[in-house]
Amino acid sequence: MVSNAWAAVSLGTALPDPGGSASSPSPSPTGTPGGGNALVNGGFEQGTTGWTQSANDITNSNQQTPHGGSWYAWMMGYGSAATETLSQSNIAVPAGTPKLTFWLKVTTQETGTTPYDTLKVNVNGTTVATYSNANASAGYVQKTVNLSAYAGQTVSLQFAGQEDASLATTFLVDDVKIG
């Protein structure tokens, strides 16, 4: 975490890790994702199983509330310049008119509608949706992204958070599904 690095060189105070617990529950067999979800562990209930993260984003910390279950992804919230990614590869997007759905809660110290802090949704490196501090909400809001351009393909999905040098914005992501 950035504040820990600055504190280590006596330039500030370390803040608690917004990702909370770094431990994961024991993985369960993954096999073929059930419930019509092309993602493995879309609700994060098996911790990091199926996901690659740049920080300890997947958590069961009680400092925030998940949309469902006990685990969720907590991205950003530092109040300083930072980036984080959470991704999954080798996703077989179904044919037809597939869509990505997920639940997002955005809290921020920013004011106004200028997008200072962002969460981008990337498929195969292309940004398909962007959310920001301007999307702040009191609770989780379901987001839907049309993936018809990727129907029948194997893709990579990435959530990429970026925060500017001041004022924290937190992006909580849960119950991610491609179907």
C-alpha cells in the first residue's frame, strides 16, 4: 500500500489496508462455472480463486458490506495517486447477446461531477465502460455492459482502478457475471 511505503521512509502515516483481510478461504473445486456464469467465482466467495489482483482487493473485511455473501472486491480508497487491477482470463463468452453484469458501490470524498478517480472495465484491453467518483451512490447499483461484440470468443476481463493525488474514492464490486 502506498501509505505504508511513505511511512517506511518517514514521510507520512500508514493507513489501514482498504482491502482488509489478505487471506482467502480454501478454494473449492472450480470446474465449469454454474448458474450460467462464464466467470469462475464471480461472487468472490472462494476468495481469489479464478482472479488475478494487483493488490489485496478481494476481501471479506467487515469495514464494508458486500452485495451478496461475505466476500467482495474493494478497489481504491487511498486518497493518493494509485492504480489497481483485478482480472480474469480465458473467459468463454457465450454466443447470442451476452452481457456483463455486476454490482457497484462508489463512495467518494470528491465533490461535483468531474471524474477524478475512475474504475474502467476492460475486455481484451479495450475499455467497454468507465465509472468514476461522479457515480457515487448510497448503496450497490447493478451495472450492465453489452458484450455482443465478443460473443463466442475467449476473452480477458479487467477492472482497472485509478485514483488521483487527493481525496479518496472507493469502488466496491460484487456478484460479477458474464452470461
